[in-house]
Amino acid sequence: MIGWAIKLLYIVCWFHAALQMCQEPIPANEVEVLETYQAGHIIFVMDTSPSKTVWSLVLLDSQMPASKFSLPSYFQISSVNSSNTYWQVRLNQTIDVENIFHLTGVVIHSIDVKLSCFDTATQQYANYSRFIKVKHVSEFPPRFEPNIKVHIAENANIGQQLADLKMYVSDADVTENSEQKDIHKCRQNQYTGQGASGHNIIVPNGDCLILLEVPVDYERGPRQYYINVTVQDNGGLEATAIIQIIIDNEDDGPPVFVCDHSCTGCGNGHYAAFITSLTTGIIRNMLPNKMSAVDPDQGVVQYTIISSTPVESTSHVTINYTTGEFNIVIPFSDVTISTAIFFIEIRNEPVSLQSNMFKTSQFSVATIALIISPHETVIRKKLGSYEASIPEATTSLFIVMAVFLSALIASALAFTGFLLQLKHPQKIFSE
């Protein structure tokens, strides 16, 4: 009886030991595999000695489209010795994350597998679920696009984000999030090439955003800068590029009056001329010089008479829309006034600018004072670089009074226009 009990205990212990060998031969539940590991790299080891076993590997990951990709071909399971007590799961080929992504559109992060064990002695089966984590590696350096140009409006605000350097960089490495590029940080280097350096003007921060540090002005220049920047990916690989920063012109200034440097008191937009009551034609004796304006933003300047005092004086004159030539079409012989003042709006027609499709035109106001003499007898007197027809009884005091009067009226008109624009912003002149 005791003998049978000993035999039974021996059989139970043997069976338990054999089953145990098939149950816990794999110590790790998770194994990390770099995407750069070469074929032959050992992933799992199953030591079931002294029991003879047969192992198989089944992949549970169903993300991959079988028509384009065969994940099982990446693994090989086999016995290392002839007694089948020592098994290994090895890489059959490198798990190339980039290649898999290009074939399937799937970014592979992990692989779930099932390892099945069959003990030939006990005829017992056991299944084990294991997790293979695929670690991404930065293998390829980032690359900049060629000839990068970034446009900045001259009225951009300080601290304004101008561009994201990551938009101009590509990296062959596939990150764990396929929507993100493998770019870790950026830095700016000293620019030593030709052209103005934007080192202290346009600055990329650590997040690769280009920010404006100081104001830029198209008219004053420079109109383009260069910066030297470097981007670094998560593996420490770098790329460097020179980026051209182009300052775009904005319609940000009204027309300015052209001043003849041979005269004094010009450039303020106040003009005067002496005429007789019979004068007609283009006024060529304007003081202190010919009325002329230019747009600093390179727009087209246009001249328009907007009012006069007395009001009826407007019917006596015309103005060339593009040149500003002032023309008396009806003489002032039927009026009793001695001075007529005209208000001229000088507006720029907005140029086509990249930063804004719709622009508001700017304008300035000039005044022209016509000092009218009833006498037809005139004398010729040279004033500056212009010859003026001056009535015999007229003195230089009329010039001072006319210009002073026109300046006062122009200031009043400008202030009134400002108030109207505040009250009725929809009436602001715009194209």
C-alpha cells in the first residue's frame, strides 16, 4: 500500500514539474525592441529543460493590412538544441518603422503576441501573452527646404509670431505621433554672410517660432534680412539653414509734399499765388514752389478740390487729377473778393500688398490761396526759382496773410474731418 502511494506521489510530482516547465518559462511580460535591432536579435528565451516542448508564435496585432504587409515574417521561433528543451524568438529582419509606415500608413508602437507551448511528455498545452514594445530611434537628420523666404508686414507688432520653422523642415524619421515632426528644439546662430543680419530683429524661440523683436520699416529699410538657424531632432541630429526675411510694404503713410530745396517755407502743404481779376490758365507762379506730392508707399497720388472759401470760387477753377496743375477756367472779374482759398485733397491709391487684400487709402490736405488784384497792370518780380505776376499795389504782407489764413482753415478742416471719422467710422475714405 505504501509502495503504491509513493508511486502515485512520484507521478503527481513528475507531472506537476513537467507542467510547470511549460507554464512559466518566459520571465518578462514586456520586452523593448529598438527599430534598429538587426536580424538575429533575441527577443524571448524559453528554457523548459529537462522537458521536451514544442513552441509556436501567433501575432495578435490586427492593425496591419495583410495585403500590403506580413508582420509574422519579422519573427522566427525555433529550438536551439536537438532535445527541444531550449527555444528562442528572434528577429528575422529589422522592424523598420519608417518602411512599415510607408507601406501601411500605420505607426507601429507595440506588437501583441501569443506564445503556445506543448509538452511532448505530458501532452499538456499552455498559452502566454506577451507584449513587444517597439522603440523609435532618430536615424535621419532633419532637412530644410531650399531657399526659404518668410514675408513680414512692416507694421507687424512686436512679439508677433511670424512663422513656424517646423513648417520648412522635413524628417524621414516617423515619430510615435505621425502628425508631429521629429523636431526637438531650435536655436539661432550668428549670421556672417552678405546682406543685413536679422540676428537681433527676428528671433526663433526654443519652440521654433519666429518672433519679431524690434519694429521694421519698409521705407527706411533694410527691406530684407537674413538669419542663421539650426533645428535639432529628438535624437540630437541637426540641420542648419539661412532664411531670408522679406519686409513687405504696407500702405501706412499719407502723401508727403515735395519740397524744392532752393526755396524756404515749402513742404507744409500751404501755397499761394498772385493773379489779376482777368487771369486764366494754369497757375505757374505758385509760392513757395509748385504744388506736388508723392506717396512714400509707392502708390499713385491723386488731387481733388474738396471745398473753397468763398464756396462759389470752386466754379472758377479745375485741378488735374494726376499732376495737380491748378487751372483758372473762369476769371474772377465778376467777383469782389480779394482772396480765394481752395482745399485740395491729395490721396494715394493703395498699391497691391501681400499682407492685406483690402487697404484703406491715406490722404493729406493742401491749401491754395489766390490773391486777386483788380488792377490789370502787373510787374514781374523774381521770387526764388519761380517768376510770379504780382499786382502793382500788392506787398509781401499779402503772402504772409494768405498762407497764415490757409493754414488756419486747413487745420480746422483736418480737425473737423477727424471728429467726423470718429463719429462715423464708416465714412472713412477707403478704396
